[in-house]
Amino acid sequence: MGLDLEDLEPVSRRSTAAIVADRLRQAIMRGSFPPGTQLGEVELATRLGVSRGPLREAMQRLVAEGLLRSERHRGLFVRDLAADDVRDVYIARTAVERAAALLILAGDRESATLRLTAALATMEAAAAAGDAVALADADHRFHHEFVAAAGSPRLRRMADALLVETRMCLAALQRTAPPAADLVAEHRILRDAVRDGDTDRLVATLEAHMADAVARILDGADLSEGAPDGNLPALPA
Amino acid sequence: MGLDLEDLEPVSRRSTAAIVADRLRQAIMRGSFPPGTQLGEVELATRLGVSRGPLREAMQRLVAEGLLRSERHRGLFVRDLAADDVRDVYIARTAVERAAALLILAGDRESATLRLTAALATMEAAAAAGDAVALADADHRFHHEFVAAAGSPRLRRMADALLVETRMCLAALQRTAPPAADLVAEHRILRDAVRDGDTDRLVATLEAHMADAVARILDGADLSEGAPDGNLPALPA
DNA sequence: GCTCGTATGATTGTCAACAATCCGCGGAAC
DNA sequence: GTTCCGCGGATTGTTGACAATCATACGAGC
């Protein structure tokens, strides 16, 4: 013991199903598969270089995560998120990140501040470079680090799943145009509130941050609940 | 349209993997498989009457839900929950159910009250009959209905997963001996707070309810963080 | 002209066999 | 006596093929 080498253990310790699931998750997250598209098994299997067995296992995993929708003898489709889903994602994120905030304030504020500061620096760099994709990545990472700093594995897992859905929302309707400066400023406030241990400000800013995001996504978006055109085929039911 | 027939649609619309997953989830929940036991694929497949293919898909689903732990070329094992996991489950449950509480109070209190009252009646019946298993089932159902009444699919899904883990905790260490009367009384307070729209009392009672539960489970339990005997082989890492 | 039944093509669901990997045990070397 | 090496048994990971099911297009009947 006493080795300070950070996690060098996993040689190829992950099952191929997990690898395939990660690959697919990232592709869906980045919007490579438009919502509602059918994922043919044979094509994906050949393109990924695996057989249909592991691919199906990975699919089931993504179904359990809510990214895919399975219809028996029909196929698997990437879930298309309606307006209700966008609100729901942020409702759930608010629940998770609020709990994370309380845990952070009750725990190790210092290390949390460090992690958030690092993520914030990435955001600032992306904003300065005007790189929208990198900014979205950094935003994603900030919130991931935020929940991870709380130290609760289950909150972290739930947050990660919700962040993927968030990216799906953003990728679906390509309006990733929040004023970069404002976005960075909001996150800086969160970091500062963690650093200062200001519970009220942290929670209030967090909830406002979520409400802003959902408003920014849905505001003027062409999805207004009732399947406007052919791009959003089905109601969420 | 206008048919008021409630969901008669699904004939056998569910994939066998989903059915198998449900079956396994219930078995794990009820403690039929002690924590840490290895789930041999061939044996389970034969006992369930399916082949290894669908079984493996169901397994991956349970892995994604955090009920199983997969070691490559080693097998799948039911996760053994340590003390930290018990605390974490209740941390996550508090986060979810608190958010659900706020949503209920901001939404349709009346229908929520009805659902909770029905679940409460089941609890009272079980308590009166002295049936511990039925009481645990009713407790489970109460909290399920509570989150479901909030109307958020994602909160509901997360709550269901956490409730399964809760049952695992209870089944693992067979101390399901909370005073039945107290348990019913606590839930009645929750119902009343929903009915009266008393936010502070609802949230406070909820958090106290969670803290009580984790204390009741861990208090005097033989798992005291550091792998006391052979029943808890590995640290959670 | 419209509707219904049927054939076809493709896709998914399922299965049984093959290959790769790991654990436990016995024996040899030091 | 201890350590290392190798082998047998068992289990998982993967593959390809077979069977069931569904969507689509075409033609017959009214």
C-alpha cells in the first residue's frame, strides 16, 4: 500500500458492452443520432466492430438510462425529448444538485472549491476562445464536478445521466446560444457561494440557474407541447 | 377517442429481457439472493426458462440500475451494501422525495392526498395484522405513490430504483423491526402535511423520517464500516 | 376508386456452440 | 518450508445462424 499512483489498475477490465454503451452514449449526447432515429443492430454492430450480442446488452443499458426507447419487434429508437421532458430534466437536476449543494456545504468546502475553480477555468478559456462546443463541454464538466464534490455516488450517477439528457436537449434543438459571459458569470457565482459557505445564495442561484436554462431552451423553440411538425413525431404520453 | 378504458393496450408488448429484469429485481429486492452471491448464467437461464442471451441483457439492465456488480470474466454478483451505501441511499432518497414534496404542494394536492390515503390504509391494515412483510410492502408503496404524485417521470424512476435498494438494505440485515404504530403515524403526518399544504412540516417530517430510517437500520447493526466478518467481503472503495 | 387480403423483404428475438479467460489445486524446484 | 509453475475444471464472452414478427407494396374484390 501507500502507492500514490492514481488508478492505473484497469487494463481492459471493462466489458465490451460497457465500452459500446459509452460510445453510443457519447454519440447520442453529441447529437450524432437525431432524435427518433432507429438504431439498426446489424449496421451498428458492423460499424462498431462487435457482434450483435454485446451491442444488444449495451442497448439495454441505455434503455435503462432512459436514452433509448424500445419497441418489441420494431427496434430501438433514440428518445425524442418534448418540452415536458426538458422541464422534467431540469426538475430532476434541481433536486439532485440542490442536495449536492447542501452536502458540499456540510462537508469539504475547500476541495470542492478547487475542483469548481478548475472547471471554471476551462469554461473561461472556452468562452474566451468563442468555442461553443468546448463551452458546452465545460458547462457539463462543471456540473459533474459540482455533484461529484458532494461525495454521494448515487447523486453523482443520477446527475451524470441527467447531464447526458441535458446535452440531448441542447443538441436536438440547436440553439446553444447563451451569452457566454453570462453563463460563466453564473457559474462563478456558484463557485463563490461554495467557497464562502453561503447556503442561501448557493441554493437560490442554483435554482435560478436551472430555471434560466429551461427558459432559454424552450423560449421560442418550435416545440410548443403539441407536436408542431414532423420533427417531433410522438407525444411523450 | 374518448375511450376511458385504462391502458388495456399492452398485450405482451414487453421484451423478455424486461420481464426477466423485473423478475430478478424482485428476487433481489426480497432478499432471495444474499448480497455478494454470484449469479451463474446457465443456472439462472434454465431456472427462468430463457436462454443466456436475454438473461445477459437483463443483467446489464440491473447493472445500470446499480443492483448488480459486474467483474469481467468473473461473473455478476449482487451488490453488498455497506453502511456508507445505506447512508447514501437515504441521502439520494431525501433529495428526490423532498423535490417531489415541493412539486406536490405546488400542484394537485387533492389527488395526491387521495393516493397517499389509500397507501396509508394498506399500511394500517398490515400493521393491524402484524404482517411485517406486508407492512414493508405498504411502506414501499407509500413512498412510490408519494413521488409518483409529483408527476415527474424522472424523479419517479430514480425513486423506484432507490426504493429497491432500500429493500435490499432491509433484507440484507434482517432487522425489519420498527415499531409498526410509529411507522404508520409518521406516514400519516406526511399525508396530513400534503393535505394541509404545510410545506415546512412536510419537508421537516420527510427529512426526519429519512434520518430515523438510516439510524434504525445502522443502529447496532453488525456492519460498522470496516468489514466485520465474512458476510461483507469487500470495501465499497 | 377504395378497401381488404396477401406476399415479400427486412429486422428483431432467440438459441446453441465455440473461444477466451480465470480460479483452485497439485507438484516440482529452491 | 516456501514459492513458483502448470494443468484441469468451470464460467463468461462472443459469434453466427435460425425462427418469429412486423412494415410495406402489390394485386384482387366490391
